[in-house]
Amino acid sequence: MSRQHMDADTAETLAGVVRLLRRAAELVWAAVDADGAGSPRQVLGWGIDLAADLARNLLPDAILVDGPMPVGNEPAGLLRSAEQLLRRVTTPGAGTRLHALQAQVADLVKDANTGVGG
Amino acid sequence: MPCRRRWPTWLRMRTPVSAADHRTVGELLADSDALARETLLDATPDHAPAMVRSWNQLVGSAAELWAVLPSAPDSPSGLDPMERLRAVGEAIGRSVTAGHWPGQGPTDEHLTQIADNLTRARHLVEPHGRHSQQAAPETQRDSHDLHGQLMHTLYVAAHGTAVALGARVTDLQHRLVTGERRRQPLAERPTALEITAAQDMIARFDGFERLAGAYLFGLPSTSANPDQVRQAAPATRLETALAAWEVQAHRTLANYPDPADLVRVARVQALITSTTSILTEAAARRGHIDLEVIQRLAPALEASQTAWSRTAKRWGELTSPASRTDPALVGAASEVRAAIAAAATNQTGWATVKELATRLHLPDAVKTLHLSVVASIDIAYVVRDTAADHSGLTAPARIIGMRAQGEAEIAIEQGETRYEGVTWTTRGQIAANQLIPLPEPARRGLINLADDVITTTNQAVAAAAQLHPSHVKAANRSAPEAHRGRSVEGLQIGRPHDPRLGGPRR
């Protein structure tokens, strides 16, 4: 799946994923700040940032990522929503980058449910 | 125009050069090493700016020769160690070109001559190619020797430049005090800013020297240095990831980075610093590190981590929904994260001391991470240069208007009058939350944060000096007070006793 050949639905879904991931990252980084130096949650926050970057880089420049802030204050819940949205993207021949993103977000959901992210 | 007298002959140890240069690769390398050593004896205040200006050219020539030498040795990290150094050399070069101290001016004859020698050596080696079965006779020597000799030249030249810079700082401080006492016109006195800039440059050359030294100390033993070096550590994912990260961070920051890139760089550095702290503490608990050292080091690392986190947060204010991160940076950062997660975490957080000791050879892992902290100082300087010079920086009006006002008020309290009565955003910009060019006080805030990172990281590096006895002198020089009174007398870089170089001789 290239940026040029993305249909509108897929683009909107991915934009939603970017917003969910960015919001989840924001919440985790706020928790990292509250923890103080050396918080192990940095690893999760970082992982979410990277997943958001991957998702953002899948989108063409013309697609606006702006939109309503996702509802929810639990990183794990936001990540689950992102995972579910990503499952909807079933474009035939979807690129390896999309598959990598799906796997990464699935891993992050697991991490967020453990002590590291929870 | 090169600055320095031509061909000093006090040692008479270089091969005489006739009109037609017939020196062999070995002679060119030996002459370069001798020239590098001469920089130490000629390390006067006046030479320092020219040496800094010549640095990128020297490192570039060395990297090009390194690339064509037969079968470059695999570093423990599996990444070409010269790439790391080249990235730092280029960053220093860009900073000078952008007009930062010492700015444009004459170059240094010694360093230029070394660069020319290395280029000449490359021309001699190149026809045979690094993968050629029939290497040039001169390059049939143990490739470790050739690479070691080349690296040693950079190592000594970096040290010589840092010494000249130290002398420069001492001279400037003396002239400043004298100028104040004699009430000389301000224009005739050096500025405090110039002194700080020269001190900053010392820290960058110290970092370079330590990176080159790490390669030399990591070389496998040769007949020439049986006792000087440890066996190369087995390749580790963490080491590879960190080395690749440093190079990529420099590349991304050199190429009109998006604020999102800066956020990622700062976050990764914070994570690396945290990991360094965790592993160092584990190594101390296992008896690999003195408890006294860890007592000094732990708070210093914590301060550095906090400074990087603050930097990330502030750069985050400049991002917009449309921000994009450099995919290559994302790739390198992902590998760092994965390597750290695999080495240092478990299901519930940081791995226990027992788990860490099982997974890693703690002394080697700690050394790898501390080297990365050393390298991060130069990244912090590039972050500062980006904050100062990046003309395309914009930010959403609401947050940056408040930030600019806050920074302006702090500056006004400190005596800055230019910001009094200035408004940084218009009502229209605020209403639409428009992206606006970064106001100067907001830029100044970013520079101050980078300065905090530099200061705290330098303190951490100085506190970690005793982790590796070979680095004690270099790290001690990074302490601000050590920038004063730096002199040639304190140096212990000796003459090579054997052209088959391998380890450092200092």
C-alpha cells in the first residue's frame, strides 16, 4: 500500500489511529513525568511514539490528521481502539509497513496491560 | 589560508618530502601521526580556532582512507566506528559554517597537511580496492595496524586540538580580567560568550577523543600491544543499535529537521540515560563498580535524563498534527528501543539485577552505554545549534505565544531590555492558532534547555571517568573548572615505539 494509492476510508482510519496513538503517548508521558527520572514507562511511551510515527508516515501529505481528541484517559484502552481500527484496514496487498504497524500496536496493547504501562 | 609555520623540524622524524611525493602508505600514515603529535607541542592559543576549522576536512579524509583500506575490522558493534566520528566531525564543520565560534577564517597547516597525507594514501590504496585479492604491498600489513594507526592519528589530533582550545580559554580569561582591570574599551576585550564557546568546543573534542579512544582500547591484541588492550567484546544488539542511532541522529539533525525529530532524539537520549543508570547500578551491586563512584554518578545521570526529558517536552510544543518524523530516525530509534527492552526490561518494568547479570556482560554493557552518553554530548550541541539556526522553525501561536512571553520575562529580569513591551503574537494568530515563526525568546528557551543537557551530561561523563581508567584524564577535562589552565605539561601521549600501532599510547 503506497501513500499515493490509498483510498479515502483507509486514510481516514489511519488518521484516527494516529490520533489515538498520539493521545495514548501523551498520557503515558504525563505518567513518566509524574514518576520522575528513570521511569520504566519510558519504554512504553517510546513504543507508542514510534507506532504513531509509523502510522503518520503511511499517510499522504494531503490527509489531515487533525480531528477530535479521542475520548478516554487509559492508554491501554486507546491502544486497543487503535488495534481494532487497524484490523479494519484490509486493503489487498497491504504493504509490510502496515503489517509491521499492526504487530507493533498489538505488542503495545500487551505491554500497556502489564506493570510497565499500567 | 593555512596558519602555522611551515614544516617544523624539531623532531626530524618525518619523511622528507621531495617535489614528487614518493612516500608509501606506511610513511604517509607515520608522518600523519607525527604531525598530529606536533600539534600538542604547538598547541598555542592562536592555533585553536584554525584547528577547529580544519577538523571536518581532516576527519573526512581519514574516513575516506578508512573506507578503502583492506578488510576494515569489524568493530564489536558491527558498525563502522569511523562513521560515528565522521558524523561528529561533520557536525562541528556545520556549526562553524553556520557562523558559530570560531567562525570562518584561516585553517591549520598541520591538520591540513595530515588531511592531504591521508588523501594521498587513499589514492595509493584505492586502485587495489578494499576487497581486492591483490592488495598493495603497503596495505598487506595487518589491517588492524593500519586502521589503528589512522585512528590513533585522529585520537592524538583531537587531543592536540582540545589542548590548544584549553590554552585559548586560559588566554581569553586572562585578557578579559586584564581588560577589565585596565578599563580597556569593550571592543578590545574578549567576551564571556567567546570563552563559553571555546569551552563548549573543548567538550566536543573531548567526546571525539573518547570515541576514538574507545576503538583503540577495543582492538584485539597484536604483537605490538599484548598487554594494552582487552579482547574485543562479542557483538551485542545494544551496542549496534546505539552506534547506528548516533549516526542517524546526526544525519537527521543535519537535514532541516522537523520539531518532531527533535522530540524523538531527546526522548531516545533520555531513555538511553535511564538505561545507563539502571545497568550501572546493577554493575555496582554485582561488585563491578565502586560504590563511591555510583554515588556520584547516579544523581548526575538522573539530572541528565531529566534535562533531556524537558528538552523533549519543550520541542513537543512546536509540533503540529501535520508533523512527520524522519522514517530513518524512526527505524534507528525502534532498534534502540527493542534492544533496550530485550536487555533491560521484564514484564513489570526494569529487569532485576539478577536478570541483567544473566542477560548481559555487565561491565561491557555499562561501558557501551557510557560511551553512548559521551557521544550524546555532541548530539546536544547539534540540538542547540538547531534551536539557534533553524530558520524554518514554526509553532502553534497559542502555546508558543505563552512560552515566548514567559521566556521574555525571565530574560527581562536578567537585564535583557530588547524584549520589554514586545508582544509575540497577534490576536488573529491566537484565534486561529496559526503556525508562526518561532519568536526569539522561545528560541532562547530551547537553547537554554540544550545548555542544561550539555552541562548535566558533562557532569555525568566526568563522574563516570573512573569506570574506565584510560578515560580518567579526558573526562576530568570536561569539568568546567578543568577547562581553565589546560596545558601541554599534563599530557602523556608518547612517541610510537613501533610503527605497528594498535593501542593508545598516552
